[in-house]
Amino acid sequence: MKTASEIRDEVKALTEIKPKVRRYSTFGDDNWAAIDRQIEALVDEWVDGNAYDALDEGDISPHEFDAACEAIAWADDVYEEYEEDGEIVDRPSLSWKSLVQ
């Protein structure tokens, strides 16, 4: 599990990167809403069930669901890091870097 300090740092990083990220994906998904869900999931200490409930109730889009699950996995230390453009992506805020305008 991530510490409260690590979570605060990631929320700060997500908040800072949000206005730099392209607002909509090429598929019309709202990237800013997805980042907001990641922040919400971290701040409110969501578990997978919270994300599934929100999706089932129509409160979030599939894109937001995926983003929330990514944040939950990171907070639970089960995030699958990967390499993108030669850099290691090991937290949700870094996964948005390729969409920075």
C-alpha cells in the first residue's frame, strides 16, 4: 500500500498535469474527467468495488473506470509498470505524459 505522503504527491502530480493533457482522446473520451476520477479514487481511498459500482450505476464512463482502476492498482502496489518512449511509467500521472500538448 502507498503511504499517505505518496498518495498526496501523486494527487499533486495528477492535478498539475491535467491542464497540460489533451482534453479529449481521438475517440472522444474526456481525459480530464479520467484524471479527476484518478484523483477521486486516491483521495477517497477507493477499492475496485467502488469503481465497478460507479460504472454499473452509470456515474462514470468506461474511460474513467479504467483510469480509476489504474489509480487503485497503483495505491495497492499492484500497478504494472511499463516502458513508453524509453521511460518507465510507474505511476498514473506518468501515463498521461504522452498526451501532454
